[in-house]
Amino acid sequence: MIDPKNCANHPQKEAAELKIEIIDEKTIKILLSVQDMQEFHLTYEQMDYNDTVTRKAILSIVQKIRQDTPVDLEMSKLFIEAFPDKSGGCILYVNLIEPRQLQSLKSGKQSFDTPLIFLLENIDLVAGVSSRLLQEYSHLIIHSSLYWLEKKYCLLLYTYCRMEKKIIYILSEYGSYLGKGAILSAFVQEHGKEILTDNAIETITQYLG
């Protein structure tokens, strides 16, 4: 957990030209390219806030957010989640949280292997929801795959977890939410027929959207 007030007291080497996106008033997305990771001497596997290299990189990134965005970091603690990016870099989500929220958050990186799983009746519904997700929430979806299970389609979405409610709400208009987790995911992968295991919603939208 980071207190942004302390960042000004510890000047760091200026961050590279990072790709910073404001998701909402409490959430910022940062895309670290392979080059960014190299400049910060980071690897996704070794990222840990208890590690000195990681802490220096995070403080530098926070300074960059302060300089380049209007987001007020002063009155909140920062909760940072890291996800691997298919380009070889890393995606960071910086959440501004109130002190009362601290007890409900767990420290450390969130699991990348716990997808949201949805059941859809036909390919038209799969195409419809894929197109909508890409248009409205592509920045929240890290990875997607599609399986055929018991004459229906199973869509697995690996998402930025703070936004899961939005994804579930949209999908409920098209199909059924089966649940989340590695066990359910393993069942689908074992008993279902693999259709698309990577970039499912992008591929479906390209050909059927």
C-alpha cells in the first residue's frame, strides 16, 4: 500500500513516456511496454512491493501520474494491481481507496487464472456481447477464450477484477453467469471443446460482429 504524500519526499528518476489512461475518478491504467520494464529493471514474475526495485519503479510511476493527469492522489491510499500483458509488458491498475476500504483488500498480485465464466445459448449472442464488450470495456478485459460445452457456448473472461460487476451486468443481458474461479475454469477446459483460447472476443467480432 502506498501513501502518495511520501512520493514527493523521495525523488526518483523520471518515468518513461508511459501510456496512462484514466478509467474513472478512482482508477488509473498504466501500460508498461517491454522497454519500460527493462528501463525499470522489472519483470512481472519478480514484481513485489517488498522488493526495492519494484518500490522505486512504483514511486516513479506515481510521480508521473501526478505530473501528467488531473487525478488528486493526496487524500487516498493507492492499491495497485499488476497483470501480464500479451506484448510481454505489464498492465498496472492504480486504485484510489479510502482508509476504511483497506481491511477489505488483500495485498499482493491478483490471480490471473480466475476467469469469469458465462454460458450463452447461440453464436449470435456470443457475437453480440463480444462486440459490445470491445466497444465499451475492452480496456478491462485482459484475455478471453471460448468453449463449446453441452450444446452451449462458454465464454471465459479474464478481467481487471475491480470492474467485474460491470462485466457481469452486461453479460447477464445475453446469457447466464456460471461463476468464477480456477476449479470451474478447469472443468470447462477439461469437458468442453476448445474453440478459441486466445483473444476470443476480438476474433469473434472481427468475423461475426
